[in-house]
Amino acid sequence: MAIALTLSELAQWVDGDIVRGGLDLSLTGMASLDAAGPHDVSFLGNEKYHPQFLETKAAAVIVPRGVSDGPQGAALIAVDNPTLAFSVVVRHFAEATRKFSPGIHPKASVDPAAKLDPEKVRVCAGAVVMAGAVVGDGSDIGPNSVVGEDVIIGRDCHLMANVSIRERCVLGDRVHLQPGCVIGSDGYGYEFSGGRHVKIDQVGIVEIGDDVEIGANTTIDRARFGKTVVGEGTKIDNLVQIGHNVVIGKHCLIVALTGISGSTRIGNYVTIAGQVGIAGHITIGDKATLTGRAAVTTHLPGGIVYSGRPAIPFREDMKLRAHHRRLPKLIERVKKLEEELKVSKGGE
């Protein structure tokens, strides 16, 4: 059952100001503006939803500072960033409903040589924790997940169903892995010899920093030797492939269907949009942004927005695209000029 939240408590948590509404108003849920009911909190994060805001049945709405109008009867809390503030609400109600009951399920398999405290860790049905693994307090190993030999998992981590972490990989604290995530699979390494592709042994590990979140069915390859690294606070979407020996900096955002080839280095605070392809052995500087479907084939300095195939600075790419759109008309003009020239020469 959700834990009720008063309007005054919510205003404190989100560092907001109550524009309208009673301090003791009880809030027991959260929903979008069009779905919210008389006990729910909602938010106005984008001006295009203003018509829904005016019609909402929510008990309270988190709004940008400066907004004072609104649906009759709804309490209003003004903040600097309603979307970020609403995430505090979501976290409150999600944590209130999460059932974390420490213990090892009878159908789980935990090797006696693994190190964990059954009174502070949960291992769900079908999960396997192998010899030498270390699981920090507060961590939750989901159904059918596999924690390999000598893996280290920090505190308060959450592995959802069917996650695989192969031998010797390291997770920091508060790492969240969505279902089907694979950490430490072999890197894609082969040499052509004697008419066949010969596998190159992959003996390194993957090291993941604190507060990293990794989406469903994303795969991160172990290093050929040394480490594949994902830095603190980085958030990775579903269906992302990260190759061996890649180093990703802190607080990056990597969106679905991106592929990063081996030994590439990505700086801090880099944003990589959906379906981006990044070649191997290159460097992308801090705070670079790659727009959707960009193809990166060479080193890119930081602090710049890139797009296109191959990726170049965004403004340059937009100019090239504009020129490309003009090509049909230019071709027609050239043909017309050629015809006029032929007629002119024929008349001489």
C-alpha cells in the first residue's frame, strides 16, 4: 500500500513553493495529467500539455515557477524543474511499493564459497551465485540471474530477471541492471589464419561504477585484457552493444540501439542518441553530443554537437544536407543551360 504524502512534505522534498492548496492535503499516488485522480500528484513539464493541465482531476500539480492559474480545486507547487521534481514523487511511491524481503529462495543456488549476508541480501528463485562472488548488503538478485565466479557486487544493487554477470566483473554501489542484461560476455575478437577465423582469448573484465543504470538486453563485453569500464552515473538504454576494452566516462547518456566498437574511449557527460554507430579505437571528448544515427569514424573533440554519416559538426552537416536538397534543381538548371548552349552553337 502506498504511503501517503502531504502537500507540505512534497513541497519540502522538491524544494518548491505552495502556490495554492492546504498543507495537510493527502496524496497517495501519481499519474499523468489526463489520468490523474482526486488523490494523485501530477506535473506540467511541457507547455504543449497545458490544455490537459487545465482539465486535470489531479489533487496537486507540480508546475514551473510563474504559473498561478490552473484547474479549479487542484493544489499547485511551483519549482524550477517540474520533470525532475516529479521524479522525486515517482521514486517515493515506487520505493513504498517495492517488496524487498532479504533471504535466499529455496530454489536459488548459492555456492558456500560465495560471500553475502542472507539477512541483508535477496536472492530470488532460479538465481545462481557462484563460488567467490561477493554481494553487498541491500542488493537484490532477480529470478534466474547468474552471478559468476569471483564477481563483486556493491551495496544496494538491483539485478532484475535473467541478468548474467560473468566471472570477475565488478559492480559498484546502487547499480541497476534491467532484465536480460549481460555483463562480461566475450569480446568479438578473431584473427584470420590458415584460411579460418581464430578466436582471440578474452581474459579481462568489466568494471561498472556507482549509480550506473543499464537497460534490458544490453551487452557489455569483457576486455581482451585489462578492463572495459562504465563510469559513475552513466545511464545506458535497452539494446546497446559495448565492445571490449571500451572506456566510458562519468554521467554519460547512451540511447537504445547504439553500438560502440572495441577500444573506443568516451569522455565524461557525453550524450549518444539512438542508433549511433561508433568505430573502434577512437576518442570522443567530454560533453560531446551525437545525434540519432550518427556514424562516428574518427576522433571527435568534446563540447560539440555532431550528426551525419560520417559524423561532423551539426551545423556543417545541416549545410551539406541543404545543398543536397538543392541538387535536383541544380541538375535541371545545368541540363537546361546545356540545351541552350547547344541551340546557341547550332545557330552560329
